[in-house]
Amino acid sequence: MAALKVLLSREDIAQKVAEIGAKITRDFAGESIVLIGVLKGATIFLSDLARHIELDASFDFIAVSSYGNRPSPDQELKAGWDSTGEVRLAKDVDQSVKDKIIILVEDILDTGLTLTYLKQLFLSRQPKELRIATLLDKPSRRKLALEADYVGFTIPDEFVVGYGLDYAERYRNLPDVCIIPRD
Ligand code: IMP
Ligand code: MG
């Protein structure tokens, strides 16, 4: 595999994450919030973001899996991968979200299938407010119209890893967001 190329440096990411944290702090001044991270990719973003939010906050985590035959990592890298749209909750939150302010925290908004499903699911539980924070946004791949409330970086249609994002479960621990060249 060709060498990884840095797209977003750890310094760029740290600055942006601090800005998003400050914005959330202003938006919900005086309130309590629940940060809900989507496992596993959002864990690093959530843990850094949370430390820039000066509010009463708690954490929760969910896991999703998609139906459909996932291609080999190699094919996924070349052509991307769209789930069939059938997303399933593999791990639910531990607390009720009714009447709470919840922020879904995701690593990347790609086709939009995952977050559209999660948004509908959590809205049906009647939170006081639901917001979406994503570190990365690839709008060129969108299949369902969905915008996040807090976006770190809008990126081109490249396959990226690092800062929580994986390729076949590897590279999540890289401090920078890097592109895996497709050729
Ligand atoms: P969506 O339902 O297509 O928006 O899927 C979002 C999910 O696809 C993310 O949570 C990631 O797990 C995965 N994903 C999409 N693009 C990338 C990428 O460039 N690198 C790593 N994972 C990705
Ligand atoms: Mg993910």
C-alpha cells in the first residue's frame, strides 16, 4: 500500500476541536448536555471535544452495524461503500434521553445513511434538543440530505484514516488525519 499522506495535522485538528467545544459551550450556556459517541470512530474526537466543553456533561456510547455485504477493505478503499440504508443499532445508550439535550458525536458524515438513521431514532425518544457534531464531512458522497450542526472539516472524496478513523480496524491511533492513496 502506498504511503499515507497527511490531510489534517494534529495541530489543525486540535484548534478546530477547541473551536467546536467553545461554540457548544456558548450554545448551551447554563444547561446540561449528553454527548453520545458512535463507536468506535468517534471516541478520540469525543474525548478531546469534551475537554473543551465547559458545561455539565455526561457521556454515552452507541454502536451501529449496517446490513449489506461489505466489500473487502481493498474494494471499499477504491470505490467507497454504501450500506443498503438498513442500519441497525448494535449497542444502545445506557440512559433515557427524554427531555435532555443530546449531541451525537461522529467521526465522519459520508453518505448520511448512518446519521439519518440515528437522528430519526433519537428524535423519536423526544429529547429536548438534538444536535450532530462530526469531525469530518464528505458532502460529495451524500445520498440522504443531512447537515451536521457542528462540522470540523469538509474534505474531498478520499479515504481517510487516523484520529479514530480506521481502514480494516487499523490506523485509529494516528494523531493526524491521513489519506490512503487509492492507487
Ligand atoms: P455514512 O452512513 O455513509 O455517512 O457512514 C459513515 C461511516 O462510514 C463512518 O462512521 C465511518 O465509519 C465510515 N467511513 C466513511 N468514510 C470513511 C473514510 O474515509 N475513512 C474511514 N471510514 C469512513
Ligand atoms: Mg464510524
